[in-house]
Amino acid sequence: MFNLSEKGRGIREMFDTIAPRYDLLNRLLSLGIDRRWRTFAVGKLHLPEQGRILDVATGTGDVALEIASRSPDSLTIVGADLTPGMLRVGQEKVDRSPYRDRIVLVNAPCESMPHPDGQFDGVTIAFGIRNVVDRTAGLREMCRVLKPAGRAVILEFSNPRSRLFKALYNFYFRRVLPWIGGLLSTRSAYQYLPDSVLEFPDQETFKKMMGDAGFTEVVHHDLTFGIATVYVGVKP
């Protein structure tokens, strides 16, 4: 049984609170481009017949549903998330989809997943690794549950390299988004999420973290002027 830290419990409670608005929040954070980014990320997976894919921090299930829509009917997807409220919203979406028999949702933190070693052909996490309290432990767990040669694909917000674009981006995140969030939901949550993006490691630092966790052939792909980055690593 994994014991959450005080910070972990706070993050879980915050996401429970904003779960009904989470999809809207992602649209706001990404300026509406997040669907395109997810499509790109899923394209970096191998989706074999009879395969199994784990979507960590699955949230409301968008990535799990995207994987199901682009994979053979024999492939199954397990979505894991720390937050019961997010899973409830995700289960409703899965139940309304044509893929409800292929997607299973479980309540589990990234740092301690209830799966044996070497179970999955691929692991994904989208917009979630920055909220993992112990990222090193989370990355090691993702590597552990992969089969040899399995891929981890991580989609996360990042900081643009262009000074002008970065300045505009930071203004939007620091000022505009929390104000909008305060109108729609809990202002503190909409303040935390932009702050967590701006504090996330740069691409080279995060790739080193993936390498230290056991991944090889680690590469990254910057998307939309560096607003988001897809990281890909392979289990040896």
C-alpha cells in the first residue's frame, strides 16, 4: 500500500475538486491544441495485436480513448490515476464510448503501481508527470512495468525557448488563466497548475531523469513553439 505524502494528498484533493472542469482546464492551458498533441504522442507508441498499454495519470481518459481509437480491437488499455474524482469522470466517458470493453480504469499513484514487472507494451502519461511528487520513483515504476523494448511516451507542458513567446506565455499562465479559472472553478487550483508547468525541468534535464530511471534511446519532440514536449524512452 502506498502512503501519500502531505503534498500528494493535497494534489489528489485539488484534482478531486476540479475533476468536473478538468477537460475545460486542459483546453485553456493548451489554448485548445491539446487534442493534436495527444494524437502526436500516441503516434509514438507501438500498438501491437494482443498488446497492453498502460496510461498513467489517465485523468478523464482522453489518452486511453485516443489509444483505443487507433489500435487493433485485441489491444487493451489500463488507465491508472491517483484521484477517484477524475476516474469517475473518466469512467463515464469510457462507458459512453465504443471502447468500454477494452479500457479498464484503476485507482493507483504513479510511484506505486499494482502491476507485475514487464506487463505492458507501452506506457503513456499526458500532462501528469509534473504532478507526481516523486518523479524519479514514478519514472522507475513506468520502466519496471514495461516489457523489454517497450516504449514510454510522456507528454508534458514545457517552457518555450523564444524570449518573446515565453514572455507572452508566462503572462497568460500567471495572470490570465488564474483569473479565468477563478470565474469557472477554484482559483487556487488554476494557480497551482500554471505554476507547476513553469517549474518543470527543461527538456535536457528531464531526459537525463528518464535515463537515470532506466530508459534508453531517450528523445524529445517540441510541439507548438515549445509549449509542449513529447518525450520517448525505451526499456532495454
